Amino acid sequence: MLNKPTDYIASLAKGLRVIEAFGTDTPRLSIAEAASATGLDRATARRVLLTLAREGYADYDGKFFTLTPRVLRLGVSALASLPLPQLVQPWLDQLSEQIGESCSVALLDETEIVYVARAAQKRVMSIGLMPGSRLPAFCTSMGRILLASLLREQAIALIEKSDLTPRTPFSVTDPAEIIRRVDQARENGFAVIDQEVELGLCSIAIPLFDKHGRTVAALNIGLSATSADADSLAERFLPKLLSVQSGLRRVL
């Protein structure tokens, strides 16, 4: 807990804001673009970017900055420090082998989910998912079940804050309908998605609880929509998901 101004390092906070400004749609940034994206003045953005370049976390071609693979050390170190991936990975591997489909565990980070563990039997998405990968919460099964674990007011606030740009023609983008589906996931204890995040992909997700009954993550099974009807996912896979949920609750 921050008790006094000396507990807060403003320069570190500014550096993190600049790093977070890079993304899929902004893989390279000029000083002016970084300043605009972060709300920092140009001089501060310039110093941060040049510091990142000097420390090996960014490349600079004289106009644009791009992050280097070195920056992955920050995320990998953070993931490695979490006990959750190590605890769930054996369960994911076993479940994936049993059902012949890909399984994942993710956490909620504001309006996105972050993958922390995965066992892939086959590639069912065009993008390669791995620990550290991010997807929007509003259109993913794990995102909806994690939103359902929040107070309803908190879930609504995050949905209203989200970029609801559709990822496929099947993506639900009306906030009221998304909230209704989150409410349904809360009532059912699971969430099903049918080609909302990517064409040809459907998935089912449930929450993972710790020994105190608190939701700590989400577990899902993702598979090709051609091999399963979304309406049948609960009947086919929910018992096995709940078995893993029960087993992990004893160790989380």
C-alpha cells in the first residue's frame, strides 16, 4: 500500500505506460505517437524511449522505435513467478490428452484475458496462442466467465470500457446483450462461445476456484466448430471440466 509520495516512482510508471503503448496495431512508434498514446509530453516520451533503446528493450531507426525480444523477459519472469501455471499445467495436459482438444487457463486483466497455461492438441486458431497471449474478454468464453465472477456493476463497467470492435460476423457487440450473456454465464456456471472470436472456433469455459471459493482463473476447451455444435459443448465436455475444477480447488 502506498502511504506517502516517496513510495511512488513516477519515472518507472511513465516507462511502463510507454511499453504498454506498443501493441498489435502499433508495433512501432515515433516519439510524437508515443507521447500521444500515453499522455506524456514529447520530452518525457523521448527520454523513456531512448532509455529503453539504450537498455536493449527497444530498437530505434532514427524515427521509429520498436520493442525487442528482450522485453519478453519482463512478462516471462512475471509468469514464472506465479504458482498458478505450474499447478494447472499437468491437469491441462491430462485433460487435453483425454478429450483430444486444446485446453487453456487464463486470467482477467481489465478488458482482456491473458493466457497463463495451455495444452494444444491441434491448432484451431489462425494465431498461435501461448502463455502471455491476450484476447478481448467480451467475446471469449474465458473472458465472459471471468466477468461473471465479478460484481455485476464491475462487469458492466469493464464491458462499457471495452473496445467492442467485432472480430467476426458472429461477434456480439451490443453491451446490453453481452451483459445478458455474462449474467447467463454466472447463472449456469459456464460460458459457451460460437465463432465470436474467430470463424470456425467454438469454446466452453468454467471458473477455477481456490480453496476459499474465490475465482482465480478460467479454464476452457476450444475446438473446431466443424467438429462440434456449440449447443452440445456443455453436454460433451462440462463433466470433465468440472472434474478438473474440483481437483484444482484442493490445491489452488
